[in-house]
Amino acid sequence: MITLPGNKLAVTPLFDPLRYGKIIIPEQARERCDQGIVKYLGKDCEFVRVGDHVLFSGYTGTLLQLEGEGLVIILPEEYVVATIGYDGNEVTNTDIPGLYFRSQDGTYFTATYEQAMNLITRGLEEAQWYIDMKQGSLRLHKEVVQRPPLKDYER
């Protein structure tokens, strides 16, 4: 838990993908992070709430790696350019209706979007095919086609 002074907020950054298909985007061509999900608020924040998807300038804020929190960007509330809402539903309502988790004491609670995404991400990262792909050892199985000898091209 982070306590922020005044009108500051902590945002979990949403970075652009590092690759599109097989195309790797070099670091010089990547844009700065300019959006994220609000994780913590200072006591004087008026317009944003925890869970809001916000847009801000890529040159704003301080990027920190905090133990137990991961990457967060600390910035003043007035640097938030826009808040993105989804389908008319309130952005702070992140519960997934019909999906429940069971705690260690046996009680059930409604799963949130963040919990579900963390569970899916962890499952993917621990899958053997994903580990192989990251190491570059996953190859597509294709038949090797032998090229005709050069003299056949001269015909």
C-alpha cells in the first residue's frame, strides 16, 4: 500500500506491445507510456478514482519499480488528460459477475477483472510452450523442401 500526498496518484502503466506478430519494435521506435490504470490516490484527488483507465502525457510522472507493487507511475492529478469509460458501465466496477474464487478459509468472493487477468497471465507464463517461445526454441514444424540444383534453372 502506498500513501500519496495531496493530489498525486499512482498509475499501473499499460505499455505498447514489444512486437506485432513477428515484427520486433526496436526501443528507439517505441512510444513512451501514456496510459494506465489508477491504483492509488492522494487524499485531495477529485476527478479520478481507483480503477479508472487514464491517459496522460508520456513525459509526465515518475516511473518507479516498487517491491510488492511492480511498476507504477506517480503523477499529479492535473496531468491526467482523459479517463476512458467502457460501455456505459462505471469504470470502478471491476467485479466479474458469475466468476468466484474460494479463499483458504472456504468462503467465496466475486473475482475482479485484475485478479482474473493476473491468474491468466501467470498460467500463460508458466506454460512450457510460452517458455520455449521466449527462449526462441519453438519452431514451426514444416517440411523441408529441397531446391533443385542450379543447373536446372538454366534450362
